[in-house]
Amino acid sequence: MGAERTSSDPTGRGSPAGTIDSSGVYRQNAPVSYAVIGFYLILMLLLVYVSTRGSFSSFPFITELLIAVFLVFLVRNLSTRYRLDSDQLVAWRIFGNRRVRFESVRKIEFANLRDLGPVGMFGSWGWRGRMWSPVAGTFDAIYTISTGLLVTAGDHPLFISPKDPAAFARELSRRARSYTGDLETDVGRDPSPSSRSGF
């Protein structure tokens, strides 16, 4: 295996922005949301507590089944990661991913799900977390926290939440522009506060 190098952290927070391997693939994980982990753990503990207080005679294994479902959703959330290959962005998680070809990228914007206007995780559906927003229309969302990047490409934009959105936007912008030239909106090319979108 080729050695990986860590890209610099322009935010000064001390965490690496991502890694680039010997073949030029850039990787960055999504941040861990302790609120989501706590939410699922509390639900599972409540289920265990309720099951000890009484039995579900009609459905004897319902507690185990529901805990297994919550575990699948928790692992799915924790598995979220992003990759920039030579020709595409890959947003990946267990049971759901999306690939975006660089030549189809039109905009890279900083975004916040709360500003986009969907109704949270219960408003997403399908393999890629499909959501609807009055601002962006129908879009896919593969994320762990509400702040990140909105990448407009193909038929539906894609919302992602890399650990360092500014560093990821710069790398995505550099690779996308090698295929398309200048983008309509590009916070990766000029990540100054004045270039941020209104989301």
C-alpha cells in the first residue's frame, strides 16, 4: 500500500483536513455527531427498560428487532465518508451512496440544513437521504451534522458534511475546474466570508 499524506488544516483546530494517498485519492470522514449517538442509545435503553416492565406477548422478539434496526441506522450514520477520485466525488455510507462526476459539478456552496428548510432526519427518504427544500428543490443528503457543503451537480444537488468543509471544497473545486473551468458558485476557489452562500 502506498503511503498517505495528511493535508494541512487551515482552520487551526489541530485536526487533519483529510488524506491523499499515493494514487491521488483524497479522503475525508464526516464528523461524529454525539447528539445522534446519544439519541439512538437512549431509544435502545428505553426499549430495554420497557421490555423489562412487561412483555409483548403478541410480538415476543419486538425489542430485539427494534434494537437491531436502531443499531443499523447508527452504524449507517457512523460509516459516512467522502472520497475524491480522479474523476468523481463519492459520498459513501452503509446502505446508501452517491457518485458525482466532476464534469457535472456546477456549484459548490457552504450550506446548513436548517437554512435549506427540510424537516430534519425524519424528512429524508430513500437510499441517498432524499430531501426537499424550498431553496434547493429536491436534493440528496449524505451527512452526519447539519453544516456542510451543497454540491449542485446532475439532476439533484448533494448535501455533504465533511469534517473540514473549507478544505474539502478547495480540493473538490480544484478537481472539478480541471474538467469544467470556472463554476457558477465556488467557495472552494475563494473561501473568503464574502463568497459564502446565503444559506
